[in-house]
Amino acid sequence: MTAFVIASVNVTDPEKYKGYMALTPDAIAKHGGKFVVRGGNPEVLEGEWPRPRVVVIEFASREAAKTFYNSVDYTAARAARAGAAEFSMIVVDAIS
């Protein structure tokens, strides 16, 4: 079943964050993922939204998403991101 990784991001150090952004596309592609949303400009329609940047990545399954997250490549990307952003990430299953 398709799963989506969703991140809510506030970039606090744009220069350092560029290093993370350079590493993530290959790590995602290696695990069969693809960006659905990568950016900002969310418009709040109701309630509050915690951060100005949203990323949505599609994977073939929850297992594939978790394998990506725990991979050597993405672990390196997360290390590159340290101190550059406030970041929350979840994985959710698509409607079957």
C-alpha cells in the first residue's frame, strides 16, 4: 500500500539547509520515493499550521518509507540538516 512521508519544516539556517536539500533527492530516489510536494507557501484554510515549509514524499509502502528514513544516505542527510531547521516528519498510509 502506498505511503507518504510528510514533513513540516521551518528553515532556520538557509545556507546549511542547502546541504540537506542536495543530499535528499538521491536518497529518496534510491528507495523508490518521489516528491509530491517540496516547498512552501502553504495557505492556512482553517486552524493553525506550525511551519512555513511542507514536504510530501510518496513511497510504494510504509516499509519502503521507513527503509529510506533509516538508510545510510538519509542518515547522512539528517546529520547535514542538524541545526539548520525545526523539523517534524511522519509516515502515513494512503487510502486503500
